[in-house]
Amino acid sequence: MDFYRAMFLVFLMNIPMPTTAASKRCRMCEYKGQLHEALSRFEVQLSSCRTRECFCRCDGRVTCPWNLYRVTCKDDCMPCLNPFSFNRLPPFATFRSGIFVCECGCFGTYSCSTA
């Protein structure tokens, strides 16, 4: 093999391949000593009545959005206020007003949808 051909092969071997979804490799995530598959969802137990949903990203980082926090015990929740009648309701109770059906959340909040 002549010198120029050898140099050309060395040059080709050092060119990075384009990254595509098929060629990109994801890494597993480690969170509090446990391994999780890349691009997976998992639940973290914060206490006996509280959990948080987390995500393992492709780059190996863990994301736990604050709004995916759940309370599984009703005793740890706060009542909500029905904005139409101003009655205090227990957590997870439902109430109606016209076309709206609402459900109390755990933190004194509620969410409504049309019936």
C-alpha cells in the first residue's frame, strides 16, 4: 500500500459518522443506587404516602418533574373548596356545576372537565 492510500484510509477512519436515531446509543440511568433502562419511566417512593414519577433520559440523566408528585394516602391530603358553593370537600371528592364535573385533588386544588 502506498503512502497516500494509507493516509487516505487513516483520514476516513477519523471522520465521525453522522448521528441518527438508529445509531445513537442511550445510557442507563442510576438513581439512588438503582439502575433504570434508558427512555423509561419509574416511580420513586418519597415516603409511605408520597411518590414521584421520574424519567430516564437517553443521556443517562434522571428527570423528576415536580408536577408528577402523588399522595396515595387520603389522610395526608387537604380538603378543597368548591368554588361554586364554597363548601369544603374531602380530597378526591367530585362535584358538579352546570356542564362541569370537577374532582378535588390532594393539595386543596381541583380540576374540571365538561360532562
